[in-house]
Amino acid sequence: MKALVISNPSSGTSETMLGEVVATVESLYDEIHIQKTLAEGDAARLAQASKSYDHLLVIGGDGTLHEVVNGLMHLAKDERPSIGLIPGGTCNDFARALGLPVEPIEAARIIKMNHTESVDVMRINERFGLNFVGVGLIADASRQIDPIQKETLGSIGYFLATIRQFRELDPFNVRIERDGDIVHDGAVSFLYIGNGAYLGTVPTKLPTQSFNDGLVEVVHSSAIGFPMIRQLLAQQLGLEQSSDEWVHLQMSDLTIRLEEPQLIDVDGEHFTTDELHIDVLPNELAFFVPTHETV
């Protein structure tokens, strides 16, 4: 068997960590090729060229994984290698959703168990995502976080950025459509579309959340200011709320029409648009995950 390792040094992957990960799995393979990313887009390009490999080992954070997914989705489904994810970033949200250990060597040992699970992929306009799409508060907080604070405080930095953002939060008008029917038309303070189960290392606590059920969770709220802060803190920052100001739906596809362009966050990557078309592509990628006996 052959494995390609994509390692992102800027996510905190040291030479020592890389060597330990490779040493943990090297007995599985006849060949292991190591590629380090040097610039934005490298992980996507390398993943798109990975069809000759049996396994693709990704050492990095959510941003690296996002690039890899967008590269792999250019390959035919039967050409995509199975993915071994080794957390190396600040939040590692999708690794947490998969139940992977956040310690890299322990995560590498999961690959040796040779147990994979299929994962849905969200198609968002012309790009792809695994974990979430955020509009409003979620996107703004992610953009506003200070890089030094992110490095030193990790998930706490995301929480502080969110609290700061409340002071500048402006509701925005959005129309949400499913199969041509309007399910919401009005002002919201934030909008979350999720396939994973964590946001900034915090569990979303949505009881129906699953990364392979063919559905995404859609949560929006009209609460602003201190009412929202109280509700978030009461639920330990989870998105499952009992207030009438919070709405939670499940969909396999939806269209979002914004009154004016808004900042969009897809797995930590940002762009601006006034319209989103999101659909779920079921069971598109295979990830190595713990067996049920080890969870």
C-alpha cells in the first residue's frame, strides 16, 4: 500500500511530530511520500493529485483539512484515498466530531485499526465544506479574532472574539428556501449550517447532528445583545436553545438569499456573497475513526 502525507508546518506541526506520526504508521505501507505545504492552496493541489495512493494522511488544522477536501472533490469518488486525519491546529473541530484523539500520535494509532466511516460533504456554491457554514455573528467573530490571541489562547480566543462582536452586531435580512418553499424570511442575528458537531472546540449540542445522515442542521436566531449572551452562556455556548427566538431545522438542500452581501465562513475560510446554494453529498469521503469499542 502507498500513503501520501500532507503536513502543514504553519499549523504547529514540528519535524519531531511529523517523524513520530510517520514512525507510528510506517509498518502499514510499502511506500510513504511526505509533502509539506508552503503556501495557501498547496494542500488542495496535493490532494487533487492523490488518486494513486491508498491512504491520505493529513497533519494540520481545520484550514488544511478544508483545502484537502476541496482538492479531493475534484477526483472521482472511487479515486479518492481514505483519509487519516492527524489534528495539528488550534480547534480541530472536525477531528473532534469524528471522535479522534487530539494528541497526534494517538490519532495516528487510529489509522492502524483500519476502521473507516463515510462522511457527508456540503457543497456550498462552487466550493465544499465538512464542518459548518456561518453567517453573521459566527463569521464576524472568526474574522475578528487576533492571530496572536488565537495562537496563545486557542478556543478561549474564539469565545472572547464572539463576546467582543456582540457590541457591533447588526441583524441582517435573510430568506431561507427549501425545495422552492420559503421557510424563513426576515431578520436574524446569525445563521449556522452544520455538518459537524463542534464550533471553536465547543460542542453544538444539537441532538440530531450527524456527519453522515444526509442532512445539515440549520440554526438561526433573532436574539441580540445581552439576551443572546445569557442564552449562550446558559447552554455553555451550545446552539440547542429552548427560546422562541431560536429556530432549528434539518435539510438536505437549501438556498439562502441575503438582502445585501454578507461575510460567509466555511470551515474557517471567508468570502462575501448575497446568495448561497447548499446541498449535502452523502457518504463522499472515508475517514479513519475509532472503532465503537474504543470510543
